[in-house]
Amino acid sequence: MKLVLASGNPGKRRELEGMLAPLGIELVPQSALGIAEAEEPHESFRGNALAKARHASRAAGLPALADDSGICVDALGGAPGVRSARYAGEPASDSRNNEKLLSEMKNVTDRRARYVCVMALVKNPEDPAPLVADGEWHGEIARAPRGAGGFGYDPLFWLPGRGCTAAELDPAEKNRISHRGKALLKLVDLLRRK
């Protein structure tokens, strides 16, 4: 099965390819087909994931998979949320986003946070019954970045039960326990049932 991946994020692509390859699903990045990234105008992860999937499917003429995800920090009222990728403005930069988050959290004691992921798979751009699945991963915001793995806010996403950040996890372990891994498991289950 061939799916267009509605994302230009190389970290996301690596994670999803690793999780989908054993299922015989080939991901074709939209950039390889000359498809520009879609607008993300919605205030929800679900709305943005569906918009991106429909955009890629329309442009490629193939089924498409999209994910919209981000980090939600309790003390910041859920921010950065759907604006996680561009939290520090344009051009988007993981390091600038992490610096801004650390600055916002400088004197905050409640450091609870969660990663949220919503995945959407459409058979075609007008698919009236898209498959949608979500996942959450709970942790805290570290006081300083740690680790060189992962991407996004992983160096700041502290996992108290493991004593490390998401950026210090083995990639296979991260895929198994992350918000994206949980959402993908649900999506694969929906695929099997359909």
C-alpha cells in the first residue's frame, strides 16, 4: 500500500516510516512529489490533520496520511498546542522554539505537559469517512535540554518514570511509547477493521 505523507518534517517521516514499513505500507513524502505543505488554519489538531491529508491526497491523486501534533503545557493554558512548530515565529526552528518554551517556564513550578498527536488517513480528498486516531504522552518540561535524539521539544520533554528526556530514548522505544506511536497503533487497528 502506498500513501502520501502530508508532512515535510524529516523527523516525523523517519518515525512513521519505521513504524509502517513492517506493515508493508510505503510512505511517499509529499515533497518528493513536489507538493507544497498545506495551510494549518484550524484551532484543533484534528482539523489540521484532516486539512493536510486532504490537501496531499488532492495534489497526488493517492491516499494520504497526515499527523498534526504538538506539546501542550498545563501552566501555559495548553500552549504552544497547535502552534508548536512555529511557537517562536518564522522561520520555524526547533532550537528557537525550545528556547522560547524554557523562557516562558523560567519561574514556573508546575511543569506538567503532554504531547498530543492526531493522525488522519483519507482514501481520497473527499473521503466522507476518514480514519482518525489520537494519542497522548504525558511528562514534564525539563529545566534544560538533554539528549541528541528525536526532534521538536524532545530534549525538554522529561519522563519522570524513566529519568530521561524523550531525546535520550532509543528510537524504537520512543516509537513504542510516544503520542505518535499510540495514535498510529489505533490507526492501524482501524485500518485492519475496515
